[in-house]
Amino acid sequence: MNGRRALLVINEQSRSGKAAAKAAIDALKTAGIAFDHRKNVASDDIADAIRSAADHVDCVILGGGDGTLNAALPGLLDTGLPLGVIPLGTANDLARTLELPRDVAKAVETIAAGTLHNIDVGEVNGIPFLNVASIGFGVDLTRALTRDAKQRWGVFGYLIAALRVLRRIQPFHATIRIGGAVRRSKTIHLAIGNGRHYGGGMTVCVDAAIDDNRLDVYSLEVPSALALLKILPSMRSGRHGRWAEVETMAGQEVVVETSRPRSVNADGEIVTRTPAHFRVLPGALKVYAPAA
């Protein structure tokens, strides 16, 4: 990274943002990375900040959680700038997938080492995402998980919100098309994964990877919340596909239709509605990550 300049954006509203901002700046200076620090950039403005800086920086360093990274995606894809990540969020699922260190100084050391990996990006109705998009339970969970809950409880906020949502969960009908295959499902939750982890450490499937050029799909076709509770432990390891109540699929393009329009959540943000056309953009983003 010697002689190179980075655009630095830190989300100081993230769970550990304020405490980590000074540590990140000190670590960057120690590592000899020159940077243009943009302060107080709102999520909606991150992509434009990246585009405006593209002619005088060589990479982008983002301090924040998965929401911050998702907000930056359009600007990163438009400019082709490599991404360095300082994980400061609640779930940090992309950081888990890439095995990035949570410690600020070590995260900066990873960026300074300069090892770039090409990773895939998912897309739903033209909107990019990194980790997972979902319909059903995942959308209800997003609505129930407040910023205050994440700030107060951290990753346990997901569990608290999930328990509240489970009491009122209702199945819905979906038609899933992958290539020439058609699956008609009565489901409570449909997930389309680009990465490996989501929801604070859940695993899309046991062999999911963010550079495998495919989307991994699963449908929870359980009759009740109690049946879902039996499956939940295996969702941490990605082995839920072994259950008869879980349908798994994979492909580069997925189309989901529902009997009425339903909201689609991507990386923790509700971004569009069904019908939803998902596709993978192979190797579309360069990210600094530990050497294999």
C-alpha cells in the first residue's frame, strides 16, 4: 500500500464506530497508508462519495457494519475501486465470510498487506447485495430489529427480535425458478445467499462461498414456529438442508414470484418487492482479505 491513497469512511453511528474511529486513523498512519477522511457521510451518500473520489484515490476503506458496506456497493461497482473493511457493526457477516479480524489494528494490517481477493456480488431487481437476500421471516426480522436493540444487545438483538416475530409468523406461497427447474413452495422464509454468513453468524449452506459464482437458495417449509426451533441449531453450521422441511437449490439466476407482492430484504435493508429476479455477478468486487 506504500504510495497509495485511500478514501476513508467510518460510520460513527455503528455499534463501536465512535470508539473505533481514532484507533483506525492511528493504525492507518502507523501502516503508512495515506487517506482522505470523509466525516459524517450518511449511508445514502456513501456511493456518491466513492464516485466523487475515484479520480484521486486507489482504494476505499470502510469502517462499519454490513449496512455500511451494502450502501457503498453501487459506488464500488461503478468505479472498480478495491475495498478494505474495518468491521464495526453488530453482525459483520461479510467480515465473518472473509475471515477478517475484528480488532481495528489487525484489520488495518490486513488492508496494508495488500492481498486482494475477487468476490461475487448478488443482485436483486438490479440492486446489489453481498451476503443474503430474503423473503418472509427475514423481512419481518429486519422490521423488528431496531437500531436501539442492536446497540444495546449486539448480536443477541437478532435472537430477541426473532422470538418476537416467531409468534406471528405465517406461511406464504412462492414459485422459484432456477434454469429450467420450477419449485412451488409453501414457506415461511426464503433465502438467496451470495456469501456464506448472514444474521449474525448463520450459514447459508455448508459449502457456500462468496467466490463460487453461484447463489445458494433455501426454503423453510415448516408447519409451525415450533418446527422451526428444531431446525435453528443446524442453521448455524449450514446443515439445515438435511431436514426434510428445508428445500435447497443453487444457480446463477433465480426468479421468485409470489401470489401477492412481498418485500425483499437484502443485507438487512428492505430494498424491493416480488416478483424478484436474482443473479450473481462473478468476481465483481476486489476486497483486501487474509491470504489463503
